[in-house]
Amino acid sequence: MTLGDIFVFAEYTTNRWLDGSLEAIQEGARVARQTASNLVVITIGTPCADLDAVLEKQPIQSLISVEHPLLTTFSTDGYVIALSQLIEQYMPSLFIASATLTSQDFIPRLCARLKAPLVSNCVRISLGDNQRGFVFVKPTHYGQFYTTFACEQTPAFAMLLPGAIGIQPPSEYSPIQVKTFTPHISPDDIRTSMLERTKGDPRSIDIREASVIIGAGRGVAESDCWQTVESLADLLQAPIAGTRPLLDQGLVRRERVIGQTGKNVKPDVYIALGISGAYYHIQGINPASTIVAVNIDRKAPIFTHSKLGIVGDLRQILPEIIDRLQKLKRD
Amino acid sequence: MRNIIVCIHQVFDPLASLQLSANEKAVCPQADEEHLLTIEPSDLAALEIALQLQKTHQTTLTVICAASAAAKDDLRYCVARGATNAIHLLVSEEDRLDTWNTSLLIAEQLKQISFSLILCGEIWQDIMDRSFGPFLAEHLGLPQITRAEHVEIHNDTIQARSVCDHGDRELITCPCPALITIARFAQQPQYVAMKKRLHVTDASIKTIPVDEKAIPSALTQISMIGYPRPRVKYQPPPEKNLSASERLKSLIQGGQTKKQSDLTIHEGDTAVLAQKVIAFLEETGIISKQ
């Protein structure tokens, strides 16, 4: 049985597609194969040229770029109006998105406008019994149980729990047909406006949200350069996290520990200072993160995971880096 | 400034021991379990923010909840904490509502009330669902701001500081009336003295029984609840350039490690090393981002 197209809403940051969106594309491709439907990726705004190369490796049939001058910055009203017009025109059978902060803001409202069923934070989507509708599985009751939801109404909406599926290497490629959709939005439709955006205070933000993290290990404690690390963190506006030994020494708080006994983080860049790279710690760092390691031991395992490895004494290298950063800032 | 509305919802207590019902379509407390439901923590944060606004603007504060009779104690807490009154849309024990039909029921009730602002928690934690606030805003045709941690009202406009990705914050403004969902950690709920709780009279809680037929039908049906994880997360196989021990470690970690094939290790003069780091930070855009 052929259902309507499968739509996947994909989001990207300035330099890469969100992992959750790539997971959503792959889940959409799996469902599209089951239902013999087309997979269509939806983006809002104009993607950068170098980002398209990533999508070309995914099993996508077509991409619809929703473009309008009022959609350059996010607004719930703007996104809901644009996507409701798109969905009413194309009538897909399923709309999948990753459960990011942005999609959790506007997709429920979009569903309410279209009176369409929504299952958020699901971990599996499959075709319903007798090939009618879809079945969604999601963790409920604080993850103690998994609940299966069935809905026959289409279009159905699903938001995937980020990280629950994992990114697989794509197995098939096909040329992408790119279309542009221009919705009708007037400035009066958008009732909220953003006055300012401020960067999170690195000393207080949740390290899981940070794009740059400075990780301090036993080497920092032993070389007695904690204050220098703090100065570097202030200059880079990055939070300091640490390994378990630093928690035991009282240098970092429990919520700032990365690894098996701490948090899993996914920064763009992770600066590992005096960290040997035991896998209990590495386990907490997203493989997609770029690691810069500074360690006195050339054989430290952290170097095998790093993009840039510096062998040297933190007591000499850190003040030199800070001097240069301060000079750059003055200039 | 007119009335402020706070929507509260009962969630399963995270500490409650739960088990599957016989038909595997519901969850029930274990035999020795007494305390099953509690107010959603982000709703309590919304109540605290509403109380601060109530003090500043000398307005009334109404708490509304669509739940079974067990919610009365929670509404009593809200009134004891400082809410002017409470509305209890009473549904039977069996009719456990989802976000869709709860939002419709509450929207119908709120259409009969005058208000400037609706606050509610950002999430129903037990089912990991952030849909209630946006659903309600759409039913009532209100502008919405989600995940706010601070709210101010200036004449007929609302300003809210909202939590964004990477710990950033956005200051967003919209006209009144509006709906704002509050981030879970925005405020800590305060304790209420038992004396205050005892002084809450039933007159301050308006109970409206909801007929079973008046409950809107859910758009999704629960077909099964189960224990096991329904799918195994994909783990990338260990890379070929890893040694045997590293492959083993990679498998133990769930494929988390990734050996960098383009790794460059530098050692030698400190000034040169520092320059390498600076150049790398510039290349990745970290320094230019400041």
C-alpha cells in the first residue's frame, strides 16, 4: 500500500546539521521503504552550500526549502503558518522531526492547528496493523515503561528522541530534487519578537548545552594551575568540566563531571587539559566533538581521539595561550 | 492587569513503585504504594512566578486543573501558597487524560474567564511531553513563549527571558493576553505551613464535574505498555585502524570512541605550541565567535 510522502523537518546550526535531524532522516527513510513512499526533507531558511554535501549522502528523494524574509529568525507563529500551508498543499502521511527545543516549541502548535495526532520523544515508528496509519513507541513513566501509540489519522506527527536511534552510515544514495516553497505570511501574523539574545553564563550553564567545554583532568590538579584554567575559560567564555578525580578533590562540582559517573556532553570543541583519556571519561564525549588535548605524556590515550594533540607542560603552555588570547582580544 | 491563570497537572511521582495493569494498557501502583500522583515540578515553578507577578501587579491568580478527585489536595496547596481561587475540572478516575484532551477541556473553561496571562509548566515529565502549553495556546489563539525562566509585565506587553540551545537566553516580547510555559528549574517551590493548608476552605476551590461524554476523544490510542526497550540503538562497528584492545574498548563503550586518522601531535617550543592551539581555535571559529 502506498501512503503519502514522509516529511522530515531537518535543522542545522551554523556549521553542521543536527545529529537529531540526521537520525530523523534515517528513520524517515526506513519508514518510507516500508510504505513505498517518498522521503522529503523540509528545511526553513537557506542551507549553506557546504552543508548540502552531508544531505547528498542521505537516502532523500527531494528537499523542500521553505523560504520567506520573515522566516530568517525563528518565531512560533511564522513557522506554524509556513508549515501548515506546506502540509495542506502536499498532505504527507507522516511528519517527523527531532525533538529539539525549536521543534518542541512549534510542532505541537502546528498539530493543534491541523488537528493532527502527535507523539513526542518517540524511539520507533512503524506502519500500523493492516497497513493503516502508524504505530509509535516512546518511553513513559520516567523511562520505566515503553508505551505504544497507534493512530490511523494522517498526517501524523512524530518527534524523535535525540540520540535514541544513532546515526547509521547511509546505504543508498539518490539524486535530490530541490524545490522552494514560499508561504504567505504577513508581519502582523507574527506576534512575538525577540529583543535580544544573550550568551549563557559559562560558569552556570548546563555543560550539556555548551558548544565549547574546557575539560580539566588530574594533570591540572597535580600541576596546580586551576586558576590559569579558569582564566582561559573566562577568555573563551567556556564552562569548565572535569574528570572524576577532580570531583574527589573538590575542584569541580558533581554536575560538571563528564564520563561514566557524570554527564554525556556534545560540544563542538572539547579542550582536554591534563586528561589522560581513560574510556570512562571519553564515553561521556560525543564522537562528533572535536577534541584538542594538552598532556605531558605523549602516550596518553586522549591523543588517539584528538584532532590536535599538544605534548607539553600545562604550567608553561597555558600562560602562553592566555597571553596570546589577551593580545588578540586587545587588537 | 487582569487575572493570571496557572494550569497545573498531576504526574506520576518519580519515586512511586509502578506496575503494569492486567491488560497492559495502563500503569497502576504496586500493592503497598500509597502516594502515586504529585504536581508536575515545572507547574510549581510556573505557580511561583505567577505569585511574584500577583504581588507586583496586585492582581488575582486562578489555578486550574483537569484531573480526578485526587487533585483536590494539590489545588488546596496552591490556594494555601497564595492563589486567589482554584478551578477543578473533575474527571473520573478511569479517564486519565492526555495532553490533547486536557488542553481542549481547559481551553473550553478558560474561554469563559477573563485573563491577561496563562502560565504552565514546560513539560509533563512522566510522559516526556512538552505539547500541553502550545496546544492550549493554539486552542485559545494566544501568542506563546516557551521555556521562560523570568517573566515581566509592562502595561499590555509581556517580556519573558527564555532558555535556548547552548545555554543562551532570549528576551522575547508579545502582547497580552499570552501563554507562557515555564522552565522546570526557573523557580524552587516554597513550603506551605500546615496551618495555612488547614485554613483553605472548600469555597475557594470551584469543582466542575466533567461528563464522560464531554471529554474530547484522543487523537492517539495506547495499544500497549511494556518494559523492554523496543529497539537496540545502532552502534558503529570499531574502526579498522584500531588495535585489538582499542576495538574491545570501543565495543564496551557502545562505539563511543573514534580514532582520529588526521591527528597531529605537536611538541617542542612552548610559543610554537601555543600558536598551534590559537590557530586551531581560529580555524574552528571559537575565537571569532567571541
